[in-house]
Amino acid sequence: MSAGEPEPEQGPEPGTVRPGGRTARVRAAVLQAAGDVLAEQGFAHLDLGDVARRAQVGRTTVYRRWGTVTALVADLLQDMAEQSLPRTETGSLLGDLRANARLVQRTLTDARQGPLFKAVIAAATWDARTAEALHRFYDTRVAEWAPCVRQAADRGEVPEDTDAHEVIRAVSAPLYYRLLTSDVPLDRAAADRAAEAAAAAARAGAYVRHHKRT
Amino acid sequence: MSAGEPEPEQGPEPGTVRPGGRTARVRAAVLQAAGDVLAEQGFAHLDLGDVARRAQVGRTTVYRRWGTVTALVADLLQDMAEQSLPRTETGSLLGDLRANARLVQRTLTDARQGPLFKAVIAAATWDARTAEALHRFYDTRVAEWAPCVRQAADRGEVPEDTDAHEVIRAVSAPLYYRLLTSDVPLDRAAADRAAEAAAAAARAGAYVRHHKRT
């Protein structure tokens, strides 16, 4: 079967093939191709037929399984969240946040991942479904790292009722903000400063949960 | 002269009319229309002819003066930087940063300004000239507020060699990050927390300038 040609409508039902089988290989190839297009050309140039050709997968498969560009990007984001590295545990809040900040900084300065994230963030500003998928991606990543703040609270490094998710978000925020609003390089010093600032603010109680005012 | 029709090539040279004269009124109308299109439809829908029609200004004037959509957006950003409110001085770092955070929060949640900023940030991810203009906008706004950190250093609230620009950027970062990566409302509590976190981190020395390692 040549790339770009519709493939025969046959084979197992979606979801009935074990992970690592043909279905998983097709998904991996298609998501790789979709990520390549996003990184190289942006969301506006994403086209299911083009992705099928790049992935050397039948167009019918891509249209049947994903249907729309938006659904494809949502699946890509879900896959990225699942594939993300587990958090590093260093034994101190500053060490853990620094590991998180450096991971974010490496991702955003990666030649493929950086443009890919910019493209998806841009698309999320005008496409509600892409925004939902992007929000889920960050929720997943933040939840993966939040336990390091709760461990720090157990060790007495930060107040007991510190909002762990807000601390993790505070580490990423200055890195994304620099990426999107300045031409200052996003270097490791920026990552370490982001971690240090978040840790200092957390220690000072800036992320203690807001209690309802009476 | 009807809107949308080329106007006669006459009148004073650009730049020779005093501010407040016809040139300034045309610019104000065109930038207002450009901002409206950005806020309502996004950068991709921005068209000089459409802007001229909305602004009730001759197409020729718009093409001659701005030439490209990118140049028009750059001029809009320059005007926004010039029109921005001067900083508030409260006498304490936390008070000043809170005023800044609330200003940013009000801007980003404004029905017109919020979508406008999202549209320009998105366009800056793929258009280098828009990115340059956006960076200049933020540099201008950060420079306007940076003196409050230097005043805090003079009062002994933060270390002497605190990077004032980094502190101001730290206030905005979590607000933009929340706007772009989550569906959690950007409320005043978020603004106050951003100010409190940046002030606490600054006091702890997290924004002290990096000295060259030897």
C-alpha cells in the first residue's frame, strides 16, 4: 500500500489491539508526524492528509481515527503528558523545584519541542478544544510534580496548607513568560532562578491556600 | 470621501502635523480598528483594507502609512506602551507590586484587551517582527515599573543588587501563564498572590543579579 492512498477498510476494531501492536505503531508514527509539522510550520499548516503521508500511514486510517486536526493535537498532547518523565526526588524542595525548572527549560529550548509548544499555545488562544487539551496537559504535569511540595510540607520546609499546584506552576511561569514575551535566552540560570524564587516564596507562605473571608 | 475609497494623494507630509491634528486622529482611528479586529477575530483576520473601512479612513492612507499588517500591529503595540498608565507609588514594595499585578490582571481580563493580548502573543510565536514589537512593549512596561524595586532597595526592603526588571517580570509571569495554560479564572486573588510571591522572593534574594562565576 503506497503512502497517501486510502487503505482498505479492514483490520481489528480500534482499541482491540494490545499496546505495542500495529495500532500503537500507527499512533506513534502519526503523532510524531503531527508534532513535526507543528514544530516546523505551526498549527495553521497542520493537515490530516499531509500527516498521513509523512507518517506513511493510510489517509483513511488517519481520518477515521482522528477525524480533525484539533482531535489529533489533543491526542498528541495526551501522549506527551503520558510520555513525560517522572519527577526527580532530591530530598529538598529547592532541589526538586530546580530539577523541575531545568526539565521545563530543556523542553522549551529543545529545537523540536520549543516550537511545538509555542505552536500549541498559540492555537489554544483561538481554538477552544486545543485549549482544553493544553490545560489537561499542564494539569497532568503539575499533578506529577505536586507531591514534592507536600513532602516539603511534611519536612516542615513550607507551611502545611501550601497550595502544591500553585508552587509547581510558579516554577514554570517565568520560563514560559520569558519564552513568549522577550528575546532574552532561556538559559539554565533562568531555570535555577525560577526554582529559587518559587521555593523562597513558598517558604514565606505566599502559596498558602486562601481561606474564605468571613 | 466614502470609506473604503482611495483618497487623493495630498495633504501634509507624515510627521509634519502636530499631535492632535488630522494625522493623530487618523492614527487613533486606525489603531482602534486594528485592535478591535485583533480582539474579535485574531491576527489571521487582520486586513489593511478592512481596518481602513472600519476606521472610516481611506485605504490609500492606511497602505501608505503602515504598508503591512505586521507594521500596523507593531505601531499598535507602540501606542499601547505609550498610552499605558504610569506606575502607582504606594511606599512599600508589596504595595507597588500589588498595584502592578492588579493592573496586569485587569488588562488581561478586560473583554477587549484580554483577547487582543492573546492574539498578539500568538502571532509573535510565528511572526518575528510582531515578536520584536511585543518584546519592546514589555520592555517599556517593565522599565516603567522597575524603579519601585530600586526604591525598595534604597529602603532596605530587598538586597542592593536586586535585578529590578526580573522582579517586575516575576509579577506578570504567573498571570500570563495562568491565562495561557489553564482555565482557572484570573482573579484579583491571583494578582495579589503574584505580587506577594515576587516580593517574598525578592526579599529572600532570589533576584540578586548573577555574578560571573570565576
